[in-house]
Amino acid sequence: MTKQSIFGRISTLVRANINSLLDSAEDPQKMIDQLVRDYTNNIAEAESAIAETIGNLRLLERDHQEDVQSAKDWGNKAIAASRKADELRGGGHTADADKFDNLAKIALQRQIGAEREARAAEPQIATQTEIVDKLKDGLNGMKTKLGELKTKRSELLARAKVAEAQTKVQDAIGSINVLDPTSELGRFEDKIRRQEALAQGKAELAASSLDAQFESLEDLGELTEVEARLAALKVGGKPQGALESE
């Protein structure tokens, strides 16, 4: 995985607008589960790539430090050889002095070479350090986003359960409305009222039949009295119960 692809992947994921992605998803729960998997996988890949980049940076830093130390060591050797040459030359040993001066020159050449390598590595080290810092920041951003995704997933699952419960309640209410138990009670009440009316009708019918019987009794009594008075007329010539005239 190249550094550029790492940068691109991290940058894209860190900038991802989770809410926007979920709003446009047909199935937000599946979408968020997929995002969690994507972030988790990419974080693992990024961590591996960043670890490799950091390892390369540390090698560069170690090589640079070795070059710096090598330049210092060759400088010290050049100084020591030059002093020895001066000492020998002072004692009249010109040939030996020249040999040590040549050693000092070789040491100085080695010092210059080590310094050159150290200077050449410094821009690369600076660039690699900047890259590593950006990668670390991006990785931390991805981990933050992953945390947001997991929180969002928990929130979404909780909301889904609430919505499911609300749906069940609404379905139950709907089925109650369809059955309308009050209408069943209304029909039962109407049946009772009809039964009550029937009983009242029968009672009234029974009462009217009884009145008729008493009326027939009164009519019978009246006929009996008529018969009695007629009999009295035939015997005495005067109706029974008639008012006497002065």
C-alpha cells in the first residue's frame, strides 16, 4: 500500500458524513454495519502501513545518527593524525609527519562524506516525519469515526426496537378499532332492550286481559240485576229498587 493510497483512504473515511450516508441509505442498519466493517478493516490496514512507515523513518534516523557520529569520529581521527604529524615534524621526522598528515586528510575526506550523507538524509527524515504525523492524526480520526459509528449503531438499534414496539401498539389499537368492542356491547344492549320491551308487552297484554275479565264480571252482574227486577215486576207490579213517588 503506497503512502498516497493510505492518505486517500484515511482522508476519505475521516471526511465521511455518517449522518448523510445513513439518511440516503435504503437500510440504515445494514449501511452502518457495513461502514463499521469498512472502518475496522481500513484501520487495521492503516495501522500496518503506518507501522511500516514509522519503521522506515526510524531506520533513516538511525542511519542519519550513524552518519553524524561517523563524521564526528572521522573529525576526531583527523585531529589526532594532524597533531601527531605536527609532533613528528617538530622532532624532525618529516617523512613520518607527512604520513600522518595524509591520514588526517583521509579522515577529513571520510568526515566530509559522512556529513554529506547526513545532510542528504535530513530532508527525507523531515518529510517522513511529517507523513507519519499526518498518518497518525488520520488514524486517530478514523478511530474517532469508528467510535461514532458504533455509538450510532447502538442508537439506531435502540430506536428500531422502540419503533417496532410502537408499531405493535398501533397495530393492536388498529385491530381494536376494527373489532370495536363497544359496538358489540351496543348490540347486546339492544338485544336486552328488545327483551325488556317484549316482557313489558306481555305484561301489558296480561293486564288488559285481566281488565276484560273484570269487565265481563260487571256486565254479568248487571244482567243478573235486570233479571231480578223483571221478576219483581211480574210479581208485584213494581220494579225492585225503583224510587217511590209521592
